[in-house]
Amino acid sequence: MALQPLPIIDGPKKETGAVWISGVSNAKVDWAVQVAKALQPATGKFYSLRFPRSELTVDGCKELINKLHQHSIAIRANGRLYVTMANIWAPDVVQLRHLAKSKLNCEFDCIDDAAIWSD
């Protein structure tokens, strides 16, 4: 309840910056979506959403993508949804990429915890 929408920093594109939500597990997907919802400007979208130090599984990522979509969380067109995940198979990554593209119109990347902090 204490979180407020972030300011739009790119007026013409109605974008705010990249947002990191750390330590999300399957059990915390609803919480993470509520955080994103609270931070998203009413008429804006995120540059990217990043989930470092994640404990999400493939099913947790699917739930996250679906719930972000259900709550109208917007990421800029062809922006990125980054999640750190250990031990994910290539076919699962492809499936998650298709889901993110169809639901959020953004790219999905599984990256390591060191790379998620940089652009």
C-alpha cells in the first residue's frame, strides 16, 4: 500500500524505467504482480521487469506471465522480462518466450544473477 506509481521518464513513449523485484518464488507470484501493479504509472509502461535472485520454476514463470497479463501490467513493445533461473531446458525457454510475446508483447530471457543487473 505504501508503493506509489513511478514517474514516466520518457514522455512520448510513456515509459518508466527498468524495475527489479528480487527474491520471487512460486509462492510469491501474487505479491510480485501486486508490486508491479502498484509501481506502474496509470498511463505508462515499464522499460523492463527483472526478477533477480528468483526461485521461480517454469510453472512459476508461466503463472507470473499470465498474472502480469491479467492485471494489465505493460512492458514496452519488445521490452524484456528477465528472470534468473537455474537448470532450465531450452524447450522450456522457447515456450516461455512465446508466452511472454503473446501475453505481454515483450521478450523473455532467463539469465544469470550477475547479468541481470546490467543492460
